[in-house]
Amino acid sequence: METRPHGLLLVDKPRGLSSHGVVATVLRTLSPGRQARGAPRYRCGHAGTLDPMATGLLLVLCGAATRLSTFLLGHDKTYRATVSFGTSTDTLDADGAPDARAPVAASADDLAAALARFRGDQLQVPPVISALKRDGVPLYKRARRGEEPPASPARAVRISALELAGVRWGVPGPDGAAVHEADLVLACSSGTYIRALARDLALALGTVGHLSSLRRERVGPFEVARALPADMMRDARAVAGAVIPSASALPEAPAVPLTAGEAADLRRGLPPGADLTARATLAAAAAAPAGLLRLLAPDGGLVAVARLEMDDAGAGRLRTPAVFPATPTSD
């Protein structure tokens, strides 16, 4: 059997399928049979959940690359969203049941003006039903069990761009009732809930509302245009061919080349030596805000993700929170 791929897979998630469902489909595609007894277990995961009703870019991590998840979760994201005004739902999106209705007295000009107050740094109260955990249990699971999910405290988010891409205001809908909808394009920090933005924007206009569609177009440096189409997720050759090597999964992190001996030492659990730390210190000057570095073997493979920490005396210490095997095997 061919070695299963290890790396980052960009998937264009379809509407109606959960992020876990995408991961499960990819895993079945890449690992269709029973694994050999005693072999390392082959896993897949994702970095950043998309709600079932949403479409667009989902980062799926395959094999040893699941160790990269923590380094990919903080990326800014870009979305296209449609907000419907006049009706709210218990989930704040189109998958929920209507729970309130209110007239829409504001104009389309009022809507355009209201966007300004949601640009920039702000405090946002997450939806009551979300993937946030309380006592280790996601709030959406508590809701499914019939429990009353506790309210989550407001947290800091940043919406760096928010523009009106289209509006349908007071036009007759399929049932003859007036439709009030807005198409938005926005860029935001990790942890921003677009469902909560829809709720708050409607309240700012003196009504209620919900998110009726959402598409994620970008996560950090990765674009949905490069993603594997959903209908190819069961094609093993297409999936394997689309996997981005782990060494390229953090393109914003400067690369530090290693000698064969340094790579072997790190993989054996030995601490980085003085020469490597000195080279990493030079590279860290160009590091992204997260301060991450990619330590690469002579063959270009990812040996470790590293972070340089400075002590009070100004001396650097290189830490390696994630180390990767030379040739991942899981078959």
C-alpha cells in the first residue's frame, strides 16, 4: 500500500456537511481499509470549524500534520455573508427555528451607515449555541441534550474590513412578503462569529435578523480558489495529490535550514544547539507576529516548528513545541 500523505489539505466545504463530516470523509478516502496491527494510527483533523450551513475554505490536516493545528488557528479570515432582517432564529442562522419577528423600519442607507460601528476592535458576545466549551462540553451539544446553554462572556474581536456588496430591501419574496437582505464582504480576526455580527447589525437597525448564507474565502495565506472541490473528496488520487506538504503549511514562518545531524538530534528529543539557536535568532527578525520558525531538514522536510524566546539578559532560547518524524509511516 502507498504511504498515506501527511500535510495540509484545502477543502471547499459544501453546505449541509459539518466540519467533522468533511474530516471523516477525507480520512475514509485516504485510509479506506483496516490499518496493520501495531502501526501508528493515521489521523485527520481540521483547523477552524465551519458551521454546517456555511461553505468555503476548511483547513484539513492529514497524518502527522495534525500537530500543526494549534499554529493555524489564529489566522485572520475573509467571508462573504448574507444577512436577512426581520426574523431571528434560535441558532442565529438559516439552520435554526424562527424565534422572533420584528418589522424593518430602517432604510438601506441606514444599513450602509450602521456598518461603520462594526469595523475595528470591539467586544462581541458569541452565540449561545456554538462550539465554545463549558466544563469541557461544546455548547451546541448541551443544547441538543435539551439543556439551557449558559451565556458566554463578551470577548475581543477585530473586523478589519466590512463592506456592503449588495442589498435587496423591501422587495417581494417568493411568498409575497417583503424581503430585507444584505450581502456583506468582511475580513476579521480568528474567533469572530459572523452569526453574532448578523444579530448585532439587526439590533443596531432596530429589528432582528439572522445569517442566511456564509462562505469562507480565505484563511490567512490560503484561498478557497486553491481548495479541493467537495465532489472530489472521495477520489483518493485527487485528495492525495492536493495535500500541501507540512513544510509549506506555515508559509509566513521563516525557514531555518538544518544539517543532517541537527535534524536527527531534534527528532531524538535533544535540545537545539548553540549554532542552530544563533541562526534561528537571525531568522526570527523576519518572523511573523506569532514568532514561529520552520526548521527544515536537508531534504526540505519539516523537522520542527520552533519559537525563539528571549530571557531578561537578551539571550535567546529556541523551543520546539512540535517535532515531526523523518518519514511518517502509518500503513
